[in-house]
Amino acid sequence: MKEALLCPRLAKAMELLGKRWTTLIIYQLIDGSKRFNEIESSLPISGRLLSERLKELEKEGLVERTVFSEVPVRVEYNLTDKGLALKDVVGGIESWSKEWL
Amino acid sequence: MKEALLCPRLAKAMELLGKRWTTLIIYQLIDGSKRFNEIESSLPISGRLLSERLKELEKEGLVERTVFSEVPVRVEYNLTDKGLALKDVVGGIESWSKEWL
DNA sequence: TAAAGTAAGTTACATAAAGTAACTTATGTT
DNA sequence: AACATAAGTTACTTTATGTAACTTACTTTA
């Protein structure tokens, strides 16, 4: 393992987006907010990891968490502007996958 | 963990690109072919994983491996059309990182 | 001619991340 | 009282990643 000669911003981006499930979670939120269970049901991810990833994304400011004090409690997640700015990237991956996979 | 209601092509794309180092390796090859050691030196990745990732990328047809029987042997890696088709995606991530990170 | 160097890996082992399933909490409904 | 529900969390197993030493095949240097 050598020192990185790599742009630190790109490295940081890939540390986020290159983590398993992250990009697919963002993809799920691109068309609007979703509840925890909705995301969980749309992806083959466990609650444990989904919770962990959403916390990371919230901490990095890509995702916003809103709690509705109903019974049972409802929690919605949505992309911030920073998260939404990845729309073209995610769309690009989707197009690539349709053309090449 | 639920069943995926997700587009299988996108899932497959993320299985590749969402694996640690993969996208950064592709990024290293976008401007032309590179040798094993060059990639290894440009990224904080170990030879073990770099070898593993390059094999996956070769198997999936994104990367091409060329051996030059010199002494010591020289091996060059370059993107195929399929790999090169990710140029905009990688560029998009780079732009996003510059604007938001 | 034995020792050292070089590129491209591989092996063996330690640590960290992800998968699985059961459990929790705070109400509301039957 | 027992059961249901959303959103997690916990404990434990399995898989992936990190680290560093080793390998191979030939060449140059001492």
C-alpha cells in the first residue's frame, strides 16, 4: 500500500459512493422521499446496514431525516441538494448498465 | 434482507462499481493504459487487491491486459470500449466531489 | 559466479465490514 | 392481555480487505 497521489476530494467521494449500497440508496431517493421500510423493501439490504448507511449519508449531508411522531413512528428520508446533485451520476450508471450489461 | 425489486442491470453495475477501488482503478486508466506498478503507486491499494480487481474487470470486459515479454515482464492494462463508456460517470463523480466536498 | 535487482504477482495471516436473525421500544388495536 | 407496527439495535457468523513476506524468471553488478 503506497501513499495516494490521488485527488483527495475524489478519494473522499469514492469512500462514500464506493461503499456497498450507498449509491443504490441514493438512487431510491432520487424521485422523492421514502420511509425506512420502503427503502429496505426495495433493496436486498438488511435493516442493520441500511440504518448505518443512512446515518453516514445524513452525517455527510446528502440525506435528511424527518421524524413524524405518529403511532407507530414514521421516518422519512430525502436527498439534500448535495445528494440530489448526484442525479446525473446515478443516471449515467443506469444508462451505462442498460447499454453494456 | 428482502428480495430486490431493483433493476438487475443497475444492481449488477453497482456490484462492480460499488466494490472498493474499482472506480478509482478505472479512473486511473481513463487517460490511457498503465502498468500494474503504476496503478499500484497511484492508489493506496495493495498488490493483492489490485490484482484481484483487475482480474474482475478483465473478466467483465471493462479492462484488457497485455503482456510484453521483456525482462522483467511488462504488463499493461487499458480500458475496453465498455470501460471507456464510464468516462462521463467517473467525470461526473469528479465534478461532484469538486463542487460539494 | 554468487548476490542483488526488477515487475508482476501470490500466499498466509490479522483486522474490518457485511450478512442474518432475534430482540427492543412505544404506542394502538382486538 | 395478547398482538401488531415502524424503525431500529444487538449479538453472532461469514466475507472482504489490509499487511507484509515470498515467488518467478531473467539481468546486471560485485
